[in-house]
Amino acid sequence: MKLKFECNKGIQIVHISGKLDSFNSQEIADKLNSQIDKGFFNLILDLSKVDYLSSMGIRVLLTLKKRVYRLNGDVKLSCVQPYPLNILKISGFLDIFSIYDTINDAEKSFATTEQIEMEDPKNIETCNTRIGVFKFLKRNNNPSKIKITGSNIDFLYARCSEESIVSENLSNMKYSLGIGGLGEKIEDYFNCIGELMTIAGTVVWVPTDGHNIPDFLIPMNENEEIKIHTVFNIALDNTFDEIVRFEADNQKDGVTIDAIYDELFSISRKRIPDFKGLLGLVMRADVGAIFGAGIKRAPIQNNTPENKQMITHRENIKEWLNFQVELEHKNTTALIVGVGLDYPSKFDPSQIQAIFNTDLATKGSKLFHNHAAIFKFLPEIKTSYQLENEINNVFKNGDFISMQHLLDRSTFKKGIIGLNYVQEII
Amino acid sequence: MEKKEIILKNKLSEIRRISEIIEKFCENNNLPMRILFDVNLSLDELLTNIIHYGFGDEKEHTIIVKLSLSENILEITIEDDGKAFNPLNAKPPNLDQSIEDKPIGGLGIYLVKNLMTEINYKRLKSKNILVLTKIVTNNLKE
């Protein structure tokens, strides 16, 4: 059993060779703990020369991970060999440890904003605007899609039937917003379907049962398939084209969500040659204040308004929608999933109708549809481009307040944004 | 039919010794690496348990491990004169907990159950007798 230490940019890389068995485990634990005592909370264990792992070895890794976790650090594994990998899998520890193919990949996953920017400033593009600074980190080049299921017409006229329900695996809807419910049997949720969103695979749902108390569902293990049931839903891709950091000039009050979209539209028109006018957005943001709305009743046949008009009709709106009269939830943290449409766009009016159900878009109006889960203020773990990490941290450590449909006047001070330049609506 | 009997003392260093014996045994009988790993890991887990918790005293004890291979069936018997303990009754770990709650107890035996084809336990004449069976295949997924 040999351990070799190498420090790179504050991350301690430990090359282990030999067996991680009961015989060796105490010695390894002692040596790794002494690294933490020296102040190294971010470690990468290079396991390319470890071909054997027993439960004692797992115990060492787990104890180490728990200790640095409490110190805001992390332990990542790289080059895990087939046999130890299988043992981690059988024992249910695969999703507990972050595992990377190479040391380099593991190092990158630790990188903070400053490191990425210093390491390769070519990857970051900074845009100064009249409302604040946007910094773009390129991610993938696959054309993005938005997937629409169900019908917003049936929803807006409150005439959904049990047949309107579309059930979809949560794993296909990592980021989405819509109207629906959770439950095994249709009678469990149909009469109280309400606003629903999925963020990084966690579901937040506000049943319209009069209590206005949201349900949370965090899948504990990735093998478990969870179904979500919606009558209308907009799903973004599971990955983003770019990750953007935004910081408003006005740090006291922040800037409105429609102003943020507006700047993103004009930047996109300059930077993205095939931009079609539609953005998918996921944001973890420091909130200035929230202006929200929510649906009060289930939009189903039993509840169809007597005048057969939309639930947003002036005669129906009071009964159907909760409108916030004042700004609320000042200085909180929000997780947002939404779409924004610029004018003009390259999509058909019929496709736009399927998302926004209005002909305003063809008359020159920009349109937005966003849902937000709001939490007591929680600072970011670090100033980084790791959106999913930050979202998961909010679910793990944040105090949830409410979930709402965002009105355009809501303001935000800064955030990490996952952006998709939508090429196709399906 | 290939047979071997190994006599161990209740010391952790003996696990190293037996793993080398198993390695030779597998080599002599052309058993795949995968089998060697599974058997060594299972013995590591079970012997560690016995040596740590099996004996209520500080005395020297003997643990007997017997190997037999016929056709494609490998049988491993572990005999000790410690306290009666049937590992098959150990509670399985909850695999779905988050990192902070994740317990570690019971994991070793859970692994053995997964790696071996069959496990049988009996208590006979104040001895724990545990028989592990492993069907030898060349299939990596097995």
C-alpha cells in the first residue's frame, strides 16, 4: 500500500496503489485525515492502481467524505477500476461519490469561477449591459428543444379531463414547468392538480386543495423511475447550451426578470447566429423581490366556469387566481425554470400558441412564462458555473417558502443561469 | 475434485495470508480473476467480522477454511468456535440514504450475499459453520 500526494491549485490529489481492504484501511484513513488536518478539504483520490475494495475501504471513503463535507469540501474519485466500481455499485454508493474518468475531469469539477477564467479566459465571454454584467461559459453544441405536452387551451378554459393527463418519466423532465400532479392513482391527484415544476430532477407541486402547501419529491436513487402527471407541460432539455453568471448593477433592488430576458435576447441576437428568438432558462438567483401569482382551483371539467370563458377572463380571474398585490419575499433565494420569447421570432404562430396561448406575440409583444421556487436567503457555495450543484444545495440546505408563477416585475440581483437557445418545439 | 484446508489464527494479518493462498488456488485451477476477487472479498468481510466480534476473550482461536472445487462449483466452508452468529440474519443496510445518514454496518455481509451464489449457516457442536457456494462462470456480468 502506497500513498503519494500532489497538490494542485489547493486541491490535494492522492495517488493510492494497493488494496483498500480491512488490513490497510486504518493506515489509509490516518494518512488521509492528516491531509484534512493540514487544511486540505478538497481531495481527489486517484484509484487507477487500486484493484480491490472491501466494505472497510468503503467505510474509509465514506468517513472521509462526511468529514470534508462538513467543512464545505469534497472528495472525488478518479479512474475507479472495474472491480471496485462494481463493489460501489452493488453497495449503493455510486451516487454518494462523485466519480470521474480522469484526474483532470475531477479537477475541473472543483474549479471555481476565478479558476476557470484564469485557466482559460477564452471559454468565458463577458458582456456589459445597461442593467449589469453577463458572463457566458460555453457548454454544448447540440440543438436545443422544448417539449410541449398536453394543451394549454384545455387548461385555460378549465376543461381538462382524466384523458388529458400525460404521464412522463421524471428523468425525461429534469427541468420543466406546467400544471399537474403527483401520485400513483389518478384519483390521488386529479381533483387537485396545480402548478408544478421540476428543477434538476426535483419536483415541486402546489396541489389546489385549498391549503396552498407544496409537495416536494426528491428522488433518492437514480434507478427509481418516478412518473409526473400533467395536463400541460413545457420541458427544457436536460443539459444547457451555456451557463451564464449575471450580476445586476443595482445590487440594492436588483433588476426585473423581463429586463434580464431582454438583455439576453439582444446579446443572443449578436452572439448566436442561429438564434430563433426563444430562450429556455433555469436560474438560481438572489431575489430582490417577488411578484407572483398562482392557480387556486383544479382546471378540470367539474370546475369549468359557468360563462365558458378562460380562467383569466375578468369575471373569473378572482375566483381562479391568487395575485400578489405587493412585492413579497424580499432578499430571498429562488430557483426558476422558464421560457422567454423575443419579437420577432422564427417560430410559427401555432407553435407559439402552444406555449403561451396568446396572439400577442404576432403583434410585437415579448412573452415570458416562469415558475419560481422561493427559499429563505442562502448564499452560493462558491462563485461558480456549477448550476446543478448550487440547485441541489438549495434543495438540501434551503428553507422553502413557496412556489409561484412569476410575474414580470419580480426582481433579481444576481444568479447562475442555464440557457438554451431553442431550435425546435416538439 | 480439488480440495484444500487452511488453518488460521484469530489475527487480522491472517487475512493477508489466506488471500495469497486463495490466489494460488485460483491460479492452479485456472479460475478467472473475477472469482478470485469475489472469494477474497467475501473471506475478507467474513473473517474480519469473526476476528473482531466473534470471540469474547483475548485467547488464541482457530478458524478453519476449506476450499473444494468440483466441476464448476466452488465451495468454501468457514468454521470457528466463537459466539453463535448467523450472518444471514444481519439486517440489510438501507441503500437509499443520503450521505449524512448513510450507515455502514451490515454492508460487508450484504456484499458477500451479492457476490456468492449461495450461503448456508449452521451451528454444530459449539461451532459456527458457514458454507459459501460460488458457481464459476466466465461471464463478466455474473
